[in-house]
Amino acid sequence: MDLEQAQKLWQPQPGWLNTASYGLPPDPAWDALQDALAAWRVGQGSWEDWGASTDRCRTAFAQLVAVPVADVAVGATVSQLLAPVAAALPAGARVLVPEVEFTSNLFPWLVQAERGVEVRTVPLDELAVAIDADTDLVAFSLVQSADGTIAAYDEIVAAARAHGALVAVDATQACGWLPFDAARADVVVTGGYKWLMAPRGTAFAYLAPELRDRLRPDAAGWYAGRDPHASYYGPPLRLADDARRFDLSPAWFSWVGAAPALELLLEIGVEQVRAYDVALANRFLTGLGQPTGHSAIVTVEVPGAQEKLARAGIRAAVRAGRVRASFHLYSTTEDVDLALDALTS
């Protein structure tokens, strides 16, 4: 789809530079959600139809990150999808994590301390060289929430493979604008409500088959069944043979709103999204006399920046003591220039 044509499908108020906090829905996603809510209100909707949106999302996500759809589980949050991986670590396992890592990809490992699981942290740029023969799992965000730094994915994976360590990646701040091959890792988790522009309560996990066989689906319910609609009542245990055994029963309306957004991203193409988003981020950096980069998320340190942006109607975030701006399909050069005027006046 032509990018200029696609951008007509969003209705943002000027000044939204905060997709790293949450993304804005395109019109098809918003309309689908409103239709489902209206049907729910009067009892005319079919929950089976609402539930079918979940598999549309699963298929679209698999295509976005280049993995088989059978290897994708769906859930509600990143930490929930990582929990079975953490629980399957052997007692005394050693986990390596960057020093400044979003806690959804940190707490699941730390809570295993009572089993002797040890978590070691190092600076992100030292992660690959810090992997050694004692490392059982390395966990990191592909793009850091705090400042938008892109991890050295290929180097980290290569080092992990050289030492027989598992790789767990949080792609929440990457998936939707940064192309990558999820199948290189053992587990890749993604929250849907940021760059995928889905409602909150949608999350995905790529689970490599070799890893999946070592995990126990402790949260399994009817939706994790081999045939969910034949799994409502009674034994025996009859779980799906693929990643669906780790599914949570979907919060219908979140997935109804998610499916059109993910399918639109596929139609536009993530490479085109990256080029657009990063160009806006670099326009912003250049306007502040900063070196350009390769991320759609940037942080700046300007005296009084948060107050200046707020007065100009620019919505950004403060992370790790710096103003964080993030740029996506509905961001415009006018938004960037408005922010620059506010910060440089």
C-alpha cells in the first residue's frame, strides 16, 4: 500500500510523539472495535466471530517476524508469556540481562531466585562478549525502552549459540517498525499495544519447537486445547500440539481491534515503515544538532524539555531522566518541527 494513502487512515491530534508508550489505531481497527462493542451492548454479536480475530492476528504476527504460524502463542502480556520459559530453567541456571532492561523481561527471571537461578547484568553494549560457558540464557530487548538503542541482535545470538545458551528477546519496542528474523532466537515476545497499534491486552510469543518441548503450559485452559471448541468440559488433557498450548483465552475485543492494525502493517510493509519512522527521528535529532541514528525512538537532554514540549502540546515521555520521543506512521514532519520549535525557542 502507498504510504501517503495509508496515512489517511489515522486521526491523531497533532503532537503525538509517544508510540513507545502506546500506538494509535488506524481507522479499520477503531471501526472494527466499535462495531463489536455496539453488538456486545445489545447482545447481537457472536463471540465465535470475535474470537476468530485472534487467529487473524496470530497469522499476521507470524508473517511480520518471519516464523511459522504454528510456533506463535498469544496471550495478554510479555511477562505472562515469558513465565513458562523462566519456570523451565533448571535450578541454579544463570541468566544474563542488560543493566537497563524493561522489567517485563527481567522480573520473570528474578522471581526464580528461590530455585537458585542467578541473574547477572552488564551494559548492553557488552552483552555479547559477556556470554560465556556458564550462561544458560541471555534475555534482552531488541530495542531498549529507555532510549531506543537497538541491540546487536546477530552478535548476541551468535555468542549465545557458541556457548549453548538460550536467547529470549522482548521485541515490544521493535516489532512493527524494525524488520528482524525472530526465528534466530528461542523465544521472542511482543506486546501489541505499541508499534503494532493494537489495544492493550494483546501479546505474542514465538516459541521455537526445541524450546517448547521443555516448557509446561501451567496456564492452559480450553483455548489451549487441540480443538478449543471440543475442550470446554472434562478430562482427559488434550492440548494443542503446537505453540497454541501456551495460549490464553483471548480478551475478545482487544483482538478484534488488533487484527486490522496488524494486517495493515503487513500491507504497508515494515521496511517502508522503518524508513519513514527513522527519517522523522533523524529530522528531530538533526534539528537539535545531534548525530543521526537508526532508531524510531530517541532521547534528548534539553533544559526544561518536558515543560517546553507540554506547553506546545507535544506529548512525549520521560525515561531514565531524559525526554523520549518516538515516531510512527501517523507522525508528521509538522509534528517534528513543532517539537523542535518548542525545544529551541
